[in-house]
Amino acid sequence: MDRELHWLIGGVVAVLLVSTVVGQVLKRRARTDASRETVANLNARITAWWAMVAVFAVASLTGGIGSIVLFALLSFLALREFVTLSPTARADHRALTWSFFVVIPVQYLLVGIEWYGLFSILIPVYVFLLLAARLVLAGDTDRFLERVATIQWGLMACVYCVSYAPALLLLDVEGYDSGTGKLLLFLVIVVQASDVLQYSWGKLVGHRPIAPGVSPNKTWEGFLGGVACATLLGAALWWVTPFSPPAAAGLALLIALAGFAGGRGVKDFGTLLPGHGGVLDRIDSLLFAAPLFFHLTRFIY
């Protein structure tokens, strides 16, 4: 039972309580249809965050196994959403079955037993080659490159990249117990806070869209304000990490930028989480941030 972890989870709950009160006040003060729609979306996001934080807190407090099971389930749901909206054929079903019921469990088992050597290359090397061979043996070569690339990228994004989040628990940092889950919580808080703050800053002062054709609601003002605030938040949370305040700020900046890059173009993949879309919509910011944060921490510390 780690006191710092409890303080961290308690702080997140306190922020959600304040957000809930603010959301209800804004709901009563909204006068126009546009403002009511914005506030309704905000309150839906807050409600979904309560559920997500509750699940994540239980996983964190149960130790490494709880976090590994949670992220394995998230990978399963995210890959399911990805495949649902991707171009696949009937001949791909066997390869997809292996992806869901063999590759995902094995990948997270390797995380659990701390076999970093195989965990880091299983999907990008062995599974990539086996998938291509399996689709060739299925006998359907129509749109072969498109189909195999779709399944490979789905596994890379939804399973391989996401599995680096619970893999933070196996890092061996001198003088620091990574198994408590505080590094994982630091990553999730900074990445998700950056996403929320970019949304908030964009709604308040955003005018110039970054990529209108991909994500019209993302503005330069929201991006800069959100990333800056997330960097300051990371620096303020240095006490739950093995980093100094400047190092925590630098890493927070990098993972906020990586989170922004991972979140482009992955929208409306599902409706499981009100106000957020599907599971893949919610974890898209972790896709690039988790591997980057893991390797930077591993190589430097």
C-alpha cells in the first residue's frame, strides 16, 4: 500500500469532484443551443471519467496483475473496434482469431513475466511475418497488401503500443519501486490531462485549426495551452517519479507531444464511452506516448 499512490488517486478524485460541480453550474447557466451542446458533451466526458478512474484505481491498487489485465482488455476492445471499421475479408478470419485469442494474451503474458527481450519484438517481427504467411495460405490474394497491413497496424497500435503502458511496472530503476504503478499513473495523467486541457483551451480561446481535414476542433491555441499546462502538471508530479522536477517537465512535454500525434485521425471508432467515443478514441493518445516514455525511462534511468 503506497502512500504516494493513494495521494495521487485522491488528487484525481478531487479534480473530478470539482469538475462535476463546475459542469452542473455551467449546465444551469447555459442559454444558447450551442452552449448547451458543449456543456452536455463536457458533462458526458466527466461522467465517463468517473467510471474510467474507478476502474483504473482498482487496477492500480491490485498491483501489477490488475493493470496488466486491464490493459489486455483495453487492447482487445480497441482491436475489435479497429477491425470492425477496417477492410478485411472472409479469408482473414483465422488470422484475426489468432490475433485476438493468441497474440494479445501472449503479449501481455510476456509483460507479466518481465521477458522484455521477446515482448519488445514479438509483434513487430514474428507476428508480422506469421500473419503474412497465414494470409497467403488462406488462398485469397485480392487486396493482399492492404489486408495484411491493416491487421499488422491494428496489432501494432492496439496491442503492441498499448502494452508498453503496463510494461512500466517491470522497469528496474535504482532506488525506485516501479511495481507500485506510479510511473504508469504519471503517464496516464499527463497524457489524458493534455488531451482534456487542449479541448478546454480550444473551446475557450481557439480560433486557428491545426488540421481542418483531420480534426477540425483541434486548434493551435488549444494545442499550445494544453501541452504547456500538461508540462507544468508533469513537473508538479515529480515526487511520484524517480525524476527531478526539470526532468519530469521534459518527459511530460515529450509524452504530451507524442500523445497529440497519436490522437490525430482516430475518431468515432465506437460509442462505449459517452462523450469520448470508443475505447480506441480514449486510448489513442497512449499509442505513441507509452512506448516513448517507456524507452526514455529505461535508457536514461
